[in-house]
Amino acid sequence: MALDPQSVLAKLSANTSEQITALRFLKNEVVGHVQKKEHWIQHGVVRPIVNIIASDALELDGKGTRPPFLTLGTFTDEDNAKLQALQLLASFANAGPAFLAPLNAAGALPAILSTPCLQNEHPRIVLAALRVVRDIANAAVFTPSSSPISPTSLADTLFAGTPLESLHQILSQRTSSTDSEIQISIVAHLIKALCREERHQAALVSSGILDALATRLASFAVSKGQVLPRAEIISRLEGLEDYIPEPATSASSLDSILGAIASIISDSPFRACKLFYSPSILAVFPVVDVDPSKSSKSPSGSMELPGLRPTRHMDFEPMDLLLPCMAPQPRGQPTHAAFPPLGTSRENLNLNGRSTSKFQSATASGTPSDDASASNGDADGEESESPLIPWLIALVRSGSGNEILMAASILTSLFKAGFSYKTREASIGLLVVPVLLSMLNEVEAKTKGIDYNNCNRDTTSTLNIIEEAPAILARLITDSESLQKAAFDSGAVRTVCKLLKDSYDVPPPLAKSWSWSTHNRTPDPTEEVPPECRLGEEGQQRYLVHRIKVRESTLRAIGALATFKDEYRKAIVDQEAIHFIVESLNQDPSKPISVTVAACYAVRMLSRSVNILRTALVDHTVSTPLFQLLRHHDVEVQVAATASICNLVMDFSPMRESLVEAGILRILCEHAHSHNASLRLNALWALKNLVHSASVDLKKRCVEELESGWLVRLICDDTEDDALFSARARGDRQPTHDILDGMDEDVDMGFADDQNRAWLPASFYKAPTTRAQPDVRIMRLAETRLTTLREAELNPTRKARHDDLAIQEQGLGFIRNLIGGAHSSGSAADSANDTTEMIDYLFSTLGQDRLFEILASKLRVKVLHPFSRRGSAGSEARVLPPQTKIIESVIYILVHIAASIPRHRQLVVSQTELLKQLAKLFNSQDREVRVALCHLINNLTWQDNASDGPGCSQRALELKNLGFLSKLEALKEGDEELDVRERAKSALWQMKPAAY
């Protein structure tokens, strides 16, 4: 039956029977026909459809409540109309980004995310609503910046308030059916696709969604029979028996659960620990000593929490039986060269319910690791690793597609947080890294001839692997030489460089515009068209979005591979990837900031090689785009570009002179005055490198441009800490609402008793309806540890102090390079004169007494501002010992001053309080500090000529009276480092004759 637009609109506003007729007609009309969807949008059918969905938003039963969630009541005509309407909206959303504008204008999202939809009593309606949200989220990836719906805005709506509660209810369903499993899979997909911001991740943790996902993950271990032996007995003894989930069904989607968890925990140690300490993970993967040779049903000890820095291996770790058998390293050999103790792999045993363990027949104990003591359980302060770690490694090896990728992502987060044994690094390099690269090569080969204009689910999965795998690999191998070697040996350089180059290929022919019609779709400019009746912009092409994501992830991987070894950097150059890296630096309005930042990181790592810096990077004029990025409108790009400039302004860089002529000095000094701590730090770092071995004129210009007063502030004041403390002090005198207007809500990290556990979901407790202390011992321990870890990670005071120390270190290094590092083009006499001139210049500019007082203050114990708690009786101030890197910088400034003329050496010796502070440092644990002290004594007791003899003797006697002679003798005789002993011997040889 054909209906004209007016008849359809009339039926949509009529009774329920007429609405169902119109909705079914529309479904038959538009499904699979994009042009017809546009036609009906222009006739204004969206708002009536949305009204049908929202019609019962305020219709409650006589007592003012809705039926319970998923109670399977009678499916009425009203429910049928709502179901048809939701399916129709899903069809519109599936048509692409252009259709999001009319859906948003008609208020579709609030109606779909309301309680009557997401908490409906009928599973089919909940599922239909989730499918609409999923299709909107998929289309939002390709929307232009002007679109009213973006992934971020959708996440803001979905991960807050009532929609967030609805998602938690869906994930927490106990009854299993095909519809419920699909619902859970879609919710997990939405979390993986949209959860990128810190605030969204925090909301998903505090709402209990991470715990619900952890329960789902544990159910897969149960279904595979991979539960630790006697886990049920252990859980019952600990009060966790109710947290062992039922086995996952065949309809459950493991990769979506893994992806959601990976997106939430990301790079946060606190959230990764929250996963570890979820009740279901503790119950299914308990940390407890089990003796497989004994038939006793009771474990030999109580359950422990997984360690945050695990070092103690159990005598028997059953999860290692899932991994390939490898010969353990003999005891006594270096830990970093040892393979972890891995058992023999076994075939899956039959599963009879959740009580069956795959390891019940295992009686052979794995070989203890080299760092396990003879009495494993008695080592004070040592903790063991969670069995979840080897289970994830096994999952990477046994899974396929996205399961491998997401399991590797979670494993990376746990490994980078330090929650695995150090010996796991070798097994990850051998068992995980090659699997990732092998999968990436296989999937990349399948992309040949892909029709990007008509992607099905398998094609989308393939493209997602190519987009995400290099980024996960980059996170995994960063700062790990052994994992970088494993990646290099597995062909990572060739693979990621090829992907980067392929992302710059000419795009395939695009499909003809779907919007062609025999009717003119351009509205009459004199006619006012409601926003819900006109389409938005068409958005970006799938291929273009895909290759932008590939560029970003491969650039990160290239930067991670180039961190340490020149061999790997040279291989990247040999793959002819430099041109494409530099091309990624060029500014383009359509290019995401993340790609530019990743390209800056790759250049920064490659420029660590002097050879590449002087050849490939110069040949491709990398300094030109980087210099332009220093003025980029986005501060994140400025921070990344400034970090990349650091190596380009070194004295051995051919680009240094051209950058100085272009005005790099002024820009860096401006950045050093920035309110952004990271930008200040990188700018000061670059200035420190710029003045190294520079001419006196350039050094003086740098000090003048930076301003001496600001330099003193950077190295002397705790800028970030003081600013935060002042904000708090003002906050204590203001109403709460004023405080929240002026500062971040996480600034006040003092927790009252009720607020202390506000981030813990109700599901964390044995009694979900109360906020009392949990009655489970292991849960109380977990809560205490999580609270401490959360404060350490989120406390802004800690971050402010960390920023201050890093900036002070670079500021002191800047002063060190100002007076040291002679200009390379001059003679030795000219260099000495330059050093003397710069020391006198600094004394006159900064003030001689002021400079020495600043240096002395860096060696003293610092009294910190207390972590004040609003409403508490008071807080005690805490102290912070001087940091090693700061001490080194201070000593080497004095070393350079003492390397000048006798007058300057005498000035240093006259600083009695400063020398007393230095005398306390001969017992420092840091080797570099002890070496620097020996250098200082050498320079202070140096005799230029015969006329300097009396002065040299006086200086040596002063040092002897302060105890430096005995300190040097102790270093010469008892220091464990050969270099320190030799330096001390040299200083003694020079000091003793002068002192007697």
C-alpha cells in the first residue's frame, strides 16, 4: 500500500494502530535506499517518529513507577510502535553523518537514552534503542567539525546520569539470552568506541561499569575451564563465593568486553589496579599458594592481593601451564637475561560447569624463577603477580583478530603500570610481540582491493586492526630495549614504514554521491526549512579517516622503535620513511592534531642519532615545518614541536644556525614564560641545548630575552605548587560553589570518610545497598590500596611538584651550559676567557650572593605545603629531601665556576654553608653525585701558576677543615664504583700536597 507524505504524517500522529501502519510502510520504503531516506527526512517524518518513542517518557503506572527492568510483560501495540520507531531511526542513522543533524534537531538522542527505552521491560526495545545509539556512534566518527553530534559530545551524554545507570544495568544482567548478550556486546562496543577522555574513564569506574566488565571477563575464564585450582574453596573461605560468575555463553562476545576494558583502563595505573582488584577477578584469579602434590582441599595460605610491583614467584603458578614450555635460566645469572618460569601447554579438558578447572590434573610444579627465595611465602614486603597476566598472554596466543589486539592492549596497560614480574618482559617479547606483528602483516595483505565505499563488518574489523595494532605495539615497546629488539627482529620497521607510506597513496575512486535525485534537493532560499527536515554535511570519506588513523598509529610506532638504538633508526631511514614523517609535520586544516604530535615525536626520537640529524633530517629540511609548528594555535602541538627542536639546536646540528637566524631564540623564550608547565619545561630544555658551546653574544642575548628575574623564578620558586597552594588558600575562604568555578574539581584531594570511597561502586561491597566498610577482608585491603594509588595518580599537588622539579633541573642545566661548554670555534685561551666573562656576567645579572644562596637552597631539605583537608583539624607539613638530578646540576655549576680563574675558585671556597651541605653528599647513593664532588675538589685545588700557590694551599686547607679530605679518602678506599675511586684518588693526589 503506497502512502503519500501527508498521509504518513497524519498516521504518525494518529492512534497506535495507524502509527504502526505508517512506521512499517516507512521501513519498507527507506531500508537500503539512501535517497528515499533523504526524501522522507525532507518531508519531516523524524520528529513524529521521535515523539512516538518519547510518548511514554512521563507515562507511569498508578504508583508513579515503571515496571522492573526486563520483566517480560505483555508486548502491547504501544511497545510495538516504539520498536518500529526505533528500528526506523536506526535505519536513518545508518545512512551516514549527514543524517545526524536532523536526528539531533528532532531530539532523538534524549528520547532514545531515556529510561523508558534503555530500561524497558522488553529486551527487544532495549536492544533496538542500543542499535540506534551504536549506529549514531559509528556515523559520528566521520562527521565534520561543524556537526552537532561528535564522538566526544555523544560520550558526554552517554557516560553521565541516567544513561550511564542504564548501561550499568544492562552489563549487570544475570539472566542470559541471545538478546541480552547482544545488548552487552553493543554496550561494550560503545565504550570502546567513545571512551577516550579521562573524565569518561573516571565516570565508568565510579559507576561500577569497570567491575561489571571485569565480571564478564572472568566468566570467559570460567567457560574455558581456566579457573585456578580450588578457586571456589578459596573464594568461599574469603567470602567471595558470590562473585564467581556463571560461564559465558557461546553468544557472548569476548573481543568487545576486552575492548571496553582496554579503553577504560588505558594508561592509568589506578584504573588498571581497579581491574585487578575487582571482586570477580580476585575470585577467579586468586593469588594464593597451592601445593598440587597434596590432596587437601584447603589452600596452604590465605588469599593475597596481587602485587603492584610483584617480585615473589609462587612455587606453583598454574596459569603458566597455558604458556609454551621454556628452559628456565640457571640461578645466579642476571635477571634481565632470564626467561620466566613457564610450564608445559596442555590440551583443553572437558568443562562441566563453573567448578571444573583446567588445571585440576596438573601435579607438576613449574620451575621457580631465579628471583624467588627458598621460602617464597616468608619474604617480607614481597608480593606475587596476578594470574590474570599469564592468562592474557595465553589469550593473545590462542585468540584471533580483535581478541588478540584487545588482550594485548590490556596486557600492555598492566605491564606498563608495573603490575607484572620483571621477568615477564622476556616472555612478552617472545610470545606477544611477534604475534601482533604477524597478525598485522596478515591483515594488511587482506586490504588489497577493499571496497571502502561498502564496508561490511569483517572489513571494518580488518581496518580497525590496521589502525590500532601499531599504536598498541608502540605503547608496549616504549622505554623497553628488549621489547624494541623483539619488534625489530620481527620486522616491525618494515611493516610500520610500509603502512605509513601506503597511507599517502592516491585514494581509490570514491563512489558517486548518494544524494543524486531527479528532484532538486536544494531548498528555496526564501523558504524556511526546519532543521529536522534538512540534512547536514556529508562528512569525511571512510578511506580518508582510515588512513589518517593509520598515519598516527604508525608514527607512534616509528617513534617508539627509534628510542634507543641507532641501528633501528638507520633501518627506518633505509625504508625511505623520512619524507612521509616530514610530510606529516606540514600544517593542514584537515589534519588532526594527533597526527602532527605523533610526527613530532618520531622526529624527536630520530634526531637522537647525530648521523641522521646531520644527513637525512637536513636533506628533508625538517627544521622548516617544526619552526612553523612552534607558533601553532594548539598548545599540545607547541609542546611537541618544542620537544623536537631540542636536538635540532645542539652545537653539532647543521640546522642550529639557520634556526637562530629565523628567530628561534625569541620564540623559545616566549614559550619559557608560558602558563603551560610542559611548554615551559621543553622551552627551557631547548634553550639549555641552544647555549651549549654557543658564542658569548648568543648566551647573553638568551639571558636578556629570557629575563634574569624570570630565570631566577624558574629555578628558585615552586611556581606550580605555590599557585595551587594559593588557590587552595583562597578556596578555604570561599563558598564551595565559588571554588568549583575557579579550579578543577579534583584539586581538593583530602577525603572525608564518606567521600573517600565515593569512587568505589556499590558492587564493590558485599552489601550493595550500604556504604559501610566491606565485610570481606580482601576487599578492605583492596580498598585501602586503591585509595592510596588513586591519590598518588590524581593528586594535582604531586603533579605540580613534579613539574616544578623538572623545570628547576632544566633551569640549573641552562646556567651550567651558560658558563661551561666553550665556544667550539675559538682557541683554548679564548674559551677560558669566555667562561670567565660569562661567570662575571651572571654574577652581575643575577647577583653573586643571590646565585650562591639559590644553589645552597637546592641542597637543603624542603618543607612542603601540607595536603590540607577541608574541614579537618589541621595537617602537618611534610619534608622533601633534595632530588638527585637537582644536586648534580648544582654541583656541576660549581665545577664550572671552579674551572675558571683563581678569584672564582676562592669565591666558591668562601661559601661555607654551601660547602657544608656538599660535604653531606659524599655518602649519596647516586654514583654521578659522588663523581661530580670529586670533579669539584679537583677544580677547587687546581693551581694555575706559581702565583696561585698560596691561594691554592689556602683553599685546600679550608676544604680539609670542612672534612673533604677524609671524605675523599673514604671514597678512594671503600667506594664500589671504580670510576669514583679513580676520581677520588686524583682529587687526593692534588689536594694533599696543597693542604700540608
